[in-house]
Amino acid sequence: MMMPIHGSVDDAHTILGVEEDYFPPDFKEYIRKERLYWSRFVEDQDYFYHRPTFGWVFWSQLDNFADLIRNALQKLISKDELRLHLVQFWAPTKTSEGRTLLTTQFQPFALGKTSYAPGKTSYAPGARNSLCEYRMGMCREYNSFYADAECAEEQLGLPGRVFLNQHPESTPDARHYTLKEYPQRDLALHCGIGSSWAEPVFHHFSHTCVGVLEIVSPRSMVRDWHDKSFLGEMYDIFQEFGLQCFVGYNHYEMEIGDENKARTTAFQELNTVLKTVCEIHNLPFAMTWVPCSVCNGLLQGPLLSEAVEYCGHNEDYFDEFVKVIKCSHLGKGGVAGMLLSSPNMLYCSDITQLSLTEYPLVPYAQLIEFCGWFTLCLQSSYTANDIYAVEFFLPMRNRCGDNSWTLLSLILGTMEDNFKTFKLASGQELGELLSVKVMDFQKGQKLHSVQNIQAKGAGERKRKTERKHRRTGVRIEVSWEDILECAKNKMSRKGAAEKLQVSISTLKRVCRGYGLDRWPPRNQNIKKFPSFRSSPVENEGQTRQHLNSDLPSNQASDSVAHTKPAFQGANIVTIRAKYENNMIKFRLSLPSRLVALRQEVAKRLNLEAGTYYIRYEDEENELILIACDQDLQDCIDTFKSLGKTSVVVQLEPK
């Protein structure tokens, strides 16, 4: 049992000075200088080391609210989960300009219990001294952070971010914070701080956020912090004093515990399909999130799926990650908000590049070495308007996007083949041509786009637009019979494209795949088609290659596969771009993205993307708009087929 001994600045030298090596001299001087009061809690015998243990709470002059925090800390600091921890409170104040400022200076703080044997070397003095140094450094250099929507990220810091978002945040390793996210990172690393956790504190009745509780430790304690029994004890302690900590598992129990037959059936179906997807595609991890009616965020659902035993470099952190997400929330300000809005699908080529605001679990993703990430928002006919967010982490071998886009199509195909009652929250079926928001990264810059994707799998063979020519090796989006019918009816190219429900650019590409270099096709070409099928690519004088690198950047807007443009095997292409009276010239590597072309234009003409159109003149002297990656590839393919050594495009102001 912990027994308190109280003291003040007047007798700090007497009590703190008895154990000369317990606290470093500069910390004792800090106590005297700040004129802090303190309580020391003594436990008769430490369970592990059979020595007396001390826990400390410090405070300055108290108002009524600070006294509540002090009382809560005095009970909280006795917990074994907070051994060798610093716990400090951040209280909000108002500046003269009316802005919200959080400060920990002169606020109650506590040092978790550690063992001490008089006359002997104290247990873990280095760790305890490091916590003291961290506290002094915070009060000296980082004693306040803004906490309103006007702030830049570095002004918020960890306390401001938690206060503003009203969701907890933790990391098992402070090294994975950026300086913007955690301005005191260098101080923390210097002091040997490993894990960090911050919890919003609310008034129990008004539910107003009244501050932030920050907990740091030299050790990785994330698993203990998120233990359900410890969270329950912490919740009860603060509730005793009219306060409330954010406890995610309470939300989880209120949301998931209220089961009904329809929801149970939907979760059973989800569970079966997630396991199937993970096993077939060897995904390391998948899970579900459901909307939280308590805080309007997304909370982790009851389903977690692993294809095989996790075998990454940081298996221990993976276990911590699973523990953390079971009581975590995704606020609507980040990826959750993007996912819950149309088109209800989101792909990120490297989730570790996202900010904490976008994805609060980023530190864990970095430690586990996750990379590619795919999530979609579903609804089931069993549960009407209920929403289920399904999250897939792609295999580690898919780092840097290798084959990721093909994998996404295959995942969708497997889900389409196995789901019976689920479709996208937008109402679209998984087998339709779908749109997905894409977050990609180039040279440290985050790029946003919306790409189209089609499910691949058993159901794919039934879709006419995804048939594959048996011998050409080129996926044909329109059948030869449909082309032939349009040609026999002497339809114009525009009329044929409208009848076939494809763009003119797509129709041209499909025709080139069949060896038709003009429209309408010449009669001799139509009659020769059977022999063409036996050896199509030789008629073009070169081999047409498949493009299956499948990065989202290579994804076409009207298909998930297309041919790779190449100039007689070269890896670069020369682009000549004309804008008003200016002509610029540059080279692009193959395959290239539209964003890469725009970046080269911006370097030379200072034109912002979206302020101009890009067009090229095709073999029939028609101006064709380049609006997506595949249009660019069709453009390059056209100039290649005409024997040109460079590609000429026109830039037209919008």
C-alpha cells in the first residue's frame, strides 16, 4: 500500500536531501526555485526488488481545478503500469488575442514509483534522472503550445493536437515523430524518452475538454497503457473527481456490444471474406472500422485478419499495434473523412509518409514497416445504412508499389466473388468500373489523384470490356465482332465510340491492337483478320509489351491494363511542348505519368497544373485531349506508330 508524505518548498531540502543520490542536484534546485509543493508516496516493499518504492507528485499554488488533477495523479501514480514514468498535465489558457494556449508550467506533474535502498545504489537512477531532465527541459523550452484551428502543425505539438482533435495519441518510439509533429523530439531523445502517450481529459458532465494528460517513459510501455484493466482503473480514478479520460474501449463496447441478428450476420460474412482475401493474396493484416455514434469518428470493429504469422522485422511492435487499435479511433479530419466521402475507396502507396493528423497510427506503421495500404467503405443489405470500413495492408514485398495496382484489382475481384450482401457505401457494386482516391509520393511530395479500377478475378471473364485476345497477349476492351458490326454499318468513328460506350481515344487504341490503322477499316484488313490473329504484333514491326507495373500512377482512367509505349526499346522520349509563342523541349523516362509531364512544364513555363489543356494531333489530324495517364501513353504510342522520333503537344490556356 502506498502511504503519502506531504511537503513544501520550506522542507524540500530536508526531505529531498535525505536521499542525496535519489534526485539530481539540478532537479532539486528546480523544485526549490519553482517553489513547488510535493507528495511522496512510500510503498513498504517493491514486489519485484523487495525494496521500498517512492512515487512523487509535484504542484504549484492550486486553484480548485488543479487540485482535482493533483488528487487524480496521487491515485494514478501508484499503478505498476506507470513505474518509471513522468505524468504531466497541460492546462488551457487564453491569450490576450483570445487564442487557446496549453501550458504545463506550474501544473501538477508526477514521477512514477521506483525502488530505493538507503546506502546503496538506487534502482534505475539513469532513467529517473532522464525523466527529471525531460520535465525541466519542457518547462524551459517547450512549456506551451497553441491549441486552435489557426495553428501550424509545429505550433500544436502533441498536446495541442490531442486537445484539438479530442482523441488520444501514442507512439512506441519517439524517433518516428517528425520535428513538426513533436517539436521536443530532440529533447526527448537526448533524455532517453522512448514511448509517449497523450490523453484528452474532459469534464464529466459537460464533456468539455479541460486539458491533456501526457505520459512518457524511457521504455516501450504502449501495450501496458492500452491494457483494458489499466484503462478502466484510470477512467474510474478521474471519474471520482468529476473528470473523464477518453477511453476508446468504452465506445467500442457501446457500439459493438449492442448486437442484433442482422449485424451479427453482416460481421460473419465480413469475417469470412477478409480471411479469404488475406489467405489468397498473402496480406499481412486486414481489419474493419465502424462509425462511432459517441464521438462521430471511426472505431476499430471486431474483425482482425492475418493471412500468415507476421514475420516482419519488428514482430513485437506488431503485437503492440494490434493492442492499440482495439481502443483507437480515426477522427474524420484525416483518412477517415476521405474514406467516408465519395468514391469510398482510398489507396496510399506508402502509408508511413502520411502525417499524424491524416493517420494517427503512422508511428506503428513505420515501426512495423508497412507500406502499401488500401481501404474501402462498404454497406450490407443486412444492416441497411450501417457502414463498414475495411482496411488492407499490402505485403511487404510490395514496397515502392511493385505490382500493387494489380493486387488491388485482384483483391476487389476476390471480394466481388465472395461477398453476398456487401457493396460500396456509394451503392456501386464491386464488379463495376470504380474510382479510387490515390495518394502517391514523388521526391518527397504527396500527389493526389482519382483513378479508375476494375475488379479482376473469376467474374472478370464474364465482362466483355475485360476480355483478353488469346494470342496477341493484349487485353481487348471491345470485341472484334462489335468492331466489325460498326464497320459494316459504315458508322463514323465518333458514332462507333458512342455505340460501344468508349472514348474515341480508347477506340483508336483497341483498333491498333487489332491491327487496324484507320477508320473505317479497309475491307482487306477486315478480311485478313483471321491471319492477323496468328501473328498480330509482327505486322507492326515491333513487339508490343504489357504494362503490369501497376503503380497507381500508371493506372488508366478507363482500364486497369494497357500496353507499354516504347520507342524501339528506348527508355526515354523527347517531348516538344508549344505554349502560345513558346516552344520547350525536354525528355521523359518511359513509362511516364501525366504529372511528370506537368512538372517539366512547370519548371520551364511556370504554369500551374489545372490552368491549361494538353492536346496532341493524331494520325487523322484530330486534336486529342490528354487528361490522364493513359491518354499520355496513347499519345506516345501514336507518335511511335507513325515513326516519329519525338512527341509534339500543344498547351492551351483554360
